Amino acid sequence: MTHPQSGYPGHPEPAPVPSPDPEPPQPVPPAEPIPVPEPPHAWPPYPQQAYPDEAPTDTMPVVPAENTQVIGPEGQWHAQHEAPGQWQTQPPEHPAWPADPIWAGPQQTIPAPAAPAGKRRRGAVWVSLALAATLLLCAGGAVSAYFLLRDADNPGSPDPGTAVNRFLTAVYTQQDARAADDLVCREARDKTKLSDRVAEIKSYSDGYQDPVYRWEEPAVASSGENRAVVAVQLTMSTADEKTAKQDLEFTVIRKTGWLVCEVTG
């Protein structure tokens, strides 16, 4: 008794069954051409009641035309407010014709009523008077502003010594009456007198050779809250070594700033 190769007792292994031979590949069928689509066909006309289940179509009844009878007036036309025997109102022409719509013809512009000539004339007079009054008010305001500004005080200087220094520079060095006028208070302002004084200084200077004016720092002799007295010595020297001195005293007052109001010496 033989044993299988594995060493264990049992049935012997069956003999291997041979596999069948593979079938040869089938040939690929040739590609069929795509049929060309046919053009659309129109529905054939069918006669009425061609189909057995089609019901007959009712025809629309013909409506006869109506005749409108116009009833004329039985008697003479008259207005409702007139009594018999007093018919004087003539009947309107074509009373039954409808009025034309507003869009039937071209649009017409209704002109505004013209103002009477008298009202226009009075309106023009009032406008002229108002304009004249406005011009007078403007002119009066300009004149008032001119006098107020003319009589108003200038800003002035921050202290009495500076006010005197600026005044001496304008009168003796620059010899400019207009510049000096801006440094004088309103009460003592006189352009004519100031111009004459500057002209005298120019004439006096022309009599010497290259005159030069100088002064020391102004000294405040007395001072209050709004009033001060300043003393200064003025010296004129020339190119030929001539010298002239003059003691001046200034009264300055304080408003918006310090201004010169009086000069003595």
C-alpha cells in the first residue's frame, strides 16, 4: 500500500484534466454607414370628417344688420324755459354732433392778459425810486466811512519813547509829512500845519552842508496811565563840523497805542 507524497494516508490525487484549446478570435464586423436623414414631410391635408370619430363643426350664425330709425321732432324746437307762443330761441346747429376732442387740432397757447399801461408805468416809477434810494444809501455810507476813518486814531506805538522816536524819524530824517501824520493823535492832527513844519525843516537843512539829525534815547519825564511827557535833545551836525542843539518836549497820550499830541521847544 502506497501513501501519497505528503505522507498522510488517504485517496490518491486525481490526474489533471487537460484544458480545452481556446477558440480562435471572431472577425470584427465591418462598420455600417450612418443612414442620411430624410427631409421633414409635411402633413397631408385631410378633408373634413376624414376620421370616423371626428364630430362636425358648427358654423357661426350670421347676425343681420340692425337698422336704426331716427325719430324726428314732432313740432317746432324750443327751449325748455320758453312757454308756448314765446319761442324765440333758435335751435343749435347739429345738436347731436359730439364736440371735437381736445387733441383733434393743434395745441393753442392761451396768452396771458396784458397788464394795463397805467400799472406798468407806476411799477417802473417805483423801481426807479427804489434804485435811487439804494444808491443814496450806499453813497451816504461810503462818505460816513471816509470821515470816520479819517478821524479815527491810528494804532500808535507800544510805549511813549517809541512814539517819539518814530515821530522824529518821520519829521527830521525822512522829512515825510504823511508818515508823521500817522503818528499824531486825532485831536492834534492838522495836515496843513504839519506839512508847513516839514517844509521849514527842509529849507533850514538846505542852508547847511550835508546836515544830519540825531537824538539820544527819549526820556520819560512824567507818566500816567494814559498820558506821558517825554523830553529829548535834538542835535544837527554838518559836514563842515557845525553843530546845533535843541531841547524838545513831547506830550503823548495812549488810546489804542501811544500817539504824539503836542511838541514844544
